[in-house]
Amino acid sequence: MTAPVRTYRGAAGASGPLLYLPDARGAVLGEWVALESPGQPARRGQVIEVGTQLTVIQLLEESHGLAPASTRVKLTGELAGMPVGLELLGRVLDGAGNPLDGLPRPVGEAWRPVWGAPLNPVRRARPADVIETGISAIDGLNTLVRGQKLPVFSGPGLPGLDLAARVVESARVPGGEPFAVVFVAIGITERETRGFLERFEDREALERTVVFLNRTSDPTLERLLAPRLALTVAEHLAFEAGLHVLVVMADITHYCEALREIAAYREEIPGRRGYPGYMYTDLATLFERAGILRDGTGSLTQLPVLTMPDDDITHPIPDLTGYITEGQIVLGRDLHRRGVSPPVDVLPSLSRLMKAGIGRGRTASFHRAWADQIYALYAQGREARLTAAIVGEAGLSEADRRAVGFADRFEGEFLGQGDRRRSFDETFAVGWTLLESMPRDELLRIDDETWAARPGADGG
């Protein structure tokens, strides 16, 4: 309890899911509220703004039928919180933390408020180790590093949710260190909810995963609470229980739409594309909760998934997300149309912390040279395809025709791994096989020492 229970009779008015309470002295931001209105079912809400004249309460249910003047409003003094602990591993919960798996409500080892804070920069440790996702386009070319925030930029109709589920199932930490995944789906349909429940059922991965499923039929406020509940659980697992935790959040676009909806009800002055001007700050309160503590043994890594409206990477949601995070994984519509799965377009993708996570000395330079050479040949092949569309394949040079063939094989054999999970070694092996199909004198990014040390080579 953060404050005593206070009861008020009558509100100043209501607008959509918002209720305005006058002269609510001592109200606390994030405080739970109980509402009773004559002839209406009991409702719950949360304080989302505290003012000297009006306090704004966001209802968890619609305000239809609510009579503000005769409503009894009880400020409970309880902040939004979540039980945390190892007990939650293997559980499937909704966006408010209620069980969806038929088991009792979790008790946990402790109770933590959901309104966490970014890590103190002074206490942050530098990211230096990787998380293996099982997806070659990420592990080999855009490596995910522990403590990193690496978003996935998807588009309408692209398999962003499917990629998120694949990462939940196949991610692991090399070396066998304690590892857990917290997955939160935001604003998904009933069909997608059933799909996730069926997909995670009886899977070994669920034993080390906490799943939160927020549906489109749930209240708007839950779309804002769900990722914070997930991060609260993840912070306990990472910074108190010492696990390496990967938080997968999908879809951040639905979260931002909820922000815009509430801002519209509050009649706030809109920013770009109608989104509130504070959306950058609000997103930062989520993303900056990732990291590694200097004096700790665990880590918290984030892989948020968002849908770019109209495939526009300059839209405010991907634009602001890109400013806060350390790179992006971009899904390509053309690759998806041609059946490449997962359709990760590696050319606009980037992991800014990849260099910090791929090792030191010779190990790092070996990985870097391998990745740089693949990037160079694939970019050459993509450019040659465009040229061939104008002058015909016969107008290409021999080197460009080989690059086009490399690009075709790269998309079909490296990117298009289907449902198969690949380890780091398997990813490198596929990449080296593709590089060996090219003349040695065209592999300008790989020196002789690296070439001689490749797997399968004499002395390698």
C-alpha cells in the first residue's frame, strides 16, 4: 500500500474510457481505482494523470452506461504490480497478468511495481556476449548481443509475429548459462492467441518462457500495461535471479496506437501523424530497461517487433524506435513474396553492437571478414539484377552474372532456412559453402589467413 484508501462520490465527467475526478488530493500516478455506479457492474481503472484540479482515471472497461455524477470512486492506494520469481517460468498469462493456462494465479517470490526505471548508466556493463537465435540472417550477419535492444521492422502481411515466435522457441545462450525468454504479444487477434497457445503447448521451450498474451478485445490500458508487466518479470529474472533473459515484444505498433487513442480522448495536441509528442519518451521507458549490471551475473536483452505502416521506415514508430535502439532487423516484402522464410532483408538490417559480441582478436576478425564478404557479394548481385532488368542478362559482365547467381543461392540456401534451426557453426558452414562457389580472386574482403582457416580447408 502506498496510500490509505480514499473514497469519492461523483466525478466531473467522462470521455470514452477516461473519467475525470476533481480535487483528488493524494492520488498517486499508476494507482488502481475501483468504481461503482448504480445499476452498473463494478469497474476497475488506473490513475494516469494527477493534477491540482482534475485527476484522470483510465477505465479498464468501456464507460458506456456510467453516470459520472453518481459514481462512487475508490482510490485503493495500490500501484500496478506483478508477482515475480522463477515460479512464473512456463506460465501463460493475459495482458493483466491473469492466467490463461488453467493454473492458479502466480504467487511469486516478491511483488514489484510495473513502472520500472532505466538502468543507471554508471552501473551498466558493456555488452560483450551473444544470444543465438537459430536464424542465420541474425546470428551470422546481424548478431544479437546480450543487453542489446534490437528491433524487428516488419510490414502489414509480413510474418513478424511468426519470427517472434520462432525466436522464443529457438533462442539460447552459447555455453549453457541459465537462460529464459519473456514473450509479450500486444493487441493480437483471437485467432493469433489460439495459434500461440497451440504453438507453445507441450514445447520444451515453454519451460523456460513466460508468455503474456494481450488481445485486441482487451481494454486499451492493458496494451500499455502488458509490456511493463513482462519487463518487470524479466528484470527480476535477470538482475535478481541471475539469468540471461531475452524479452520479445510484438507488436509495438499496437502499443503506440493505444498511446494515440488515449491521447485523443484527453484532447492532447497531436504530434507527427497524430501520435502524442511524448511517444519517444514513452518508448524509451520500455527500451531502456534492457542492459547488463556491472555487479550482476544476468542480462536483459530486448527484441521488439513492430509493423511499419505502409512499409514506411520513416513513419514515427520505426523512426523513433531506431533512435532509441541499437540497429534493426528488416523484413523484405519481395523476399516474402518469393517464398523466402524468414524474409530478412540483410542489406538495410544492422546490429550496431555486433562487433562487441563476436569475440576478440582473431575470432572477431574471422567473423567480420566472412560477414563483410557475404554483404559485398549480395549487394553486387542485387545491383546486377536491377541492371539486367534494363539491359538483359547478356549485357552483364561475367563477374556480375556470378554475383547474381550468388544472390540467388544466398536467398535460397542461407536466408531461406525454412523452419530449421541453425547453430552458429551451421550458419558459418552454409556461408562458407556459398563463398567457396566464387573465384578466390573475387573474395576481396577475405585475406589469405582467414581463407586458409575456414572450416573444411587444409589446416582449417
